[in-house]
Amino acid sequence: MSSESLLMGISATYGRVLPSVTVAMFLDNFSDYQILSKPPTLERRFSWFATLSKNDIIASILPISDTIFISHPKAARPLLEEQPAAFVVILCAEDATPQWLESYSNRIVVMRQQETLSYFTVMVQQFFIQQLIWESQMDRVVYKKGGLDDILNVGGSLLDNFITITDKDMNLLSYSHRRQPPDAFLQRMIEIGCAPHEIAAIQKRLVDRKGITLIEEVPGTPYKKLYAPIFVRDSYFGSVLMTCDVRPFSQGLKDQFGIFLKRLILICENFWEKQMQVDSPHYFFFTKLLKSGGGGVAASYVYNQMRLTDIPDNPQLKLLLLELGDVDWLERLPQIAKSIARINHGECYYFPYKRDILVLCYAEPGDSQLSHRKSENDLQRLIYEPFGINCGVSQIFEDITDIDMAYMQTKVTLGLKNTIQSEWLIAGEEHDKGIFLFEDALAYYLVSETELNRRFLQFSFSHTLLQKIYREDQEIGTNNVALFWFYLRYERNATLVAQRLYVHRNTVLYHINKLQDRFDFDLSLQSAREKMLLDFKFFFLTSGHESVKQIFAEATKAPEE
């Protein structure tokens, strides 16, 4: 079969998607051959090849400028003379090349012939087909809007080398999973989830240099590296780094890396449109913490990333989940995002995650800004009433690395929303408000048939209002834990509490009201009382008999005469 017939068949299969081969790539592929002459520049590109014998009439289905011709010297001369755009790979049986070839040195590659023209043509054919299949597979990933891992798996199959992709904050987004990192530098990069300082500093210096840059000396690695920044809509998205470990650096490798880079940028554009319409500058930091499951993230990485956010030191945090589900909200997402940006007075980060939107709210420590009452009001007014989107609300927590536990709280809560709504309906409460608190779901979770997660339970009962009051008692010497227990135990009868604690009734009411105002909650609500009683039972179970005995012994001790 001729190369033209083969090309027509392949074009029908792949929709006329043609490969892109530079002279440098061609020479890399045939590096075992002795090169007798090559052009001064190796950047010219070709889409296909054709074999030329002495009596052939040129009938390529591609423009001559896009075709690389394979020929013996005698057959090449008429073509080079008559077609100024022609480029020819000439197989020469002699060590000395014909003198007339010097006139066409910028349009020829002369190689020492090692086998017949037909056999060499088959090898060229295999090279072009391999390139065609590689590019077509990458195009298929782009067409199907695959992810970064997908394009790396396909693209890396021909590049052979280890590749990493980082975002603009040097967080590691993806890397060559099928291979082990070839040096200590890359091992550390995979370990900590971001570019180590040495390479991060180099990459930051190269951000403004568009295109591919060769980094020849990197501390801690013997390999050269090819670096390229990724820009999406003229904004710096991140960067890609290829370590030349299996295939050493060459101009041909750089050209092939450029072909891969074009597809990678398209994937990043798709990713940006699909995942980043909700604007969160620290999207990858938060999602990395969610996926880490409470471990595997270096403390230094968390510290450095937190410095880049507006979240205060020792913060109060709360996670909200807006349940988009299977509904396609893309058209309304810009409008929804504007409403989300007003939650918690704008002190929040919001980002898409598994077809939902998560909102991480933050506040100064000791502030009631994140109370459930305020969160419910915000979500009702800004999210549920205008858009009909159900919302799950976590407890308040302090450590950003616990965000995966807060996410689990929101998922558990929304998973039990029908049960919670039934309870509201029976109790005569408004049941169409679409805002579900984890506190409303906890008791149902405890008696469900699902296997209980120990870390999740520990987290949930260590971030309660009762735990905050207990820690404060220990710090400043108060005993509000006992006060709250007796206030609940005696069904909010301040007189009985006062008698038990040997204080005035007004003192009881003063401290109860002060704490309710400070933390913005209301013990007149049955649900609030039931949740606090449940917290007390867990507190009694885990604190130990002697500790509990001491707390209540001191509170109920009669004053000395």
C-alpha cells in the first residue's frame, strides 16, 4: 500500500487529524543512523511522508511543504530543483555525498543507507503512525473533557519522562503515576504535595517567559528539566515540568513536549471553565485537604498555604455544603456565586467539589459571627429562597486540616434531611426551610445501621458548645458546665438551680443569658436542649468519673458560714 493510500485510510478513521513532526523529532527517531548532512534549523514541521523513486510523478495528497520525501540522491535532484518548498530525506550509499547537494543544505537530511529504501520507508511509516495515534489519543481526551491525569497518562506514553503539573501557588495537581519519581527532589515534591523551595523559586522567575524553557541546573537532581508556564485566558494558571530522565534532552524531545503542551492547555481551559467558574484562589489547597483524609499533608505546607489566605490565626471555621446534585446549574452559577459571596459578610471561600459547592466560612476566635442562627439566616435569604438549593451546615471547628470531617458532617446531615424534615413536620415547625444543621442529624447518625467512624465521632463531640464552655472553665476558673447541666436537668427552673448551687436565682439567669447572647443560641428551643443533653452524655462517658465528680463537687459545695 502506498503512503498516500495509507494516509487516506487513516484520515477516514481519525477524521483527517494529521500528526505534526519536526525535523528534530525525525532525527531523534532515527538517531541510530549516521547523519551525513542536516539543515541548520530543525524546526520545520511535516504532516506525512512520501517515497520517491527515479521515475515517480509527484502526486501527494498533501501540499509539498507539508510532506517529507524519502529518496535516493538521483531521484531527489529533480524534486529539489523544481519544487522550492520540497524537503527530502536522502539515503546515500556512499560516505561522500554528491557535491550538488550543498546547494540544498537547508532542505535536506542526508543519512547513510543501512537497508533498502522500501524497508526504511516502512520504518518512517511506523514513526508517523505512532505519532498520529499519540496525538489522536490526546485529542480524544480533550474532546471528552478528560482530566489532568488522563492527559498525562496518554501524553507521557511517548514522552517517556516524568512529568509534574502545579498550580499558580505551586501546589501539585498531577504527576506521572505510572512511574516512580526519578530523584529525591521529585520524591519530596510528591510527598509534600507542592514544589520544594528550590524549584518553586526557579519557576517563579520564569513565569513571564512564555514558551518552553530548558532548566539545566537544579539543586538535588542530576537531570535537566523542561519547564513551561500554563496560561488560561491570559491568566497564569500553573506550570508543567518534565524531567529528562529516561529520554535525555534534545530539540526533538522539546518539540514533542510542545505538542503535548498544546493539549494540556486545552485540558486546563476545560478544567477552568467546568471547575473554576466559582472563583476560589485556594481551590487546590482546600480540595487537597479534603482528599487527604486528615493525614499525609505536611504541617509546613498547611502553614504556608494558610499565610496566603485571609483566614485569621486561631480561627473559627464552619463548612457549608450547597447540594447541587444532578441538576445542571452551570447557566445559573454566576448568579449563585454572587449570592454565595455575601455569606458571612463575604468572609468565606467557596469552590466546587463533587458536583456540589462548598463554602468555608471563617471568623476571629471567640466571635459569635459563625453561630448557627446567623448561618441559617444567610442561607435562607441568599441561597434557599432564591434558588431552592438545600444546604448542610457543619459544626464550628478550629483546625483547617479537619475540613474533611466537617465535609463528612455536611454529607451525613443532607443524607438524613428527609428524616429531619419528618421531625420538623411532626413538631409543627417550619419544614420547608432547606437548611439542615449537623446537630439535627447527629442523634439519627448514632442509631443508624452504618458503621460509625471513630475519628468522626471524636471530632463531632469535641467541637460542641459544651466543650468550648468546659475549656473556658479550665482556663479562667469558672464552672459554667455544672450551671448548664443543672439548668437542663431541672428543665430551666432557675430557682431550683440556684438552690442546688447556693447562688441567687438572678445569678443563674445572668450567666445563662450571657452565654446564650455570646454564642448566639437559644435554650428555649427543644432541639438545642436535646443536643446539649446528648453532648453531656458523651462528656460524662469520656471525661472519667473522678473529673466529673470534681466538677460537680466544687459547684454544689455550700459556702462557708
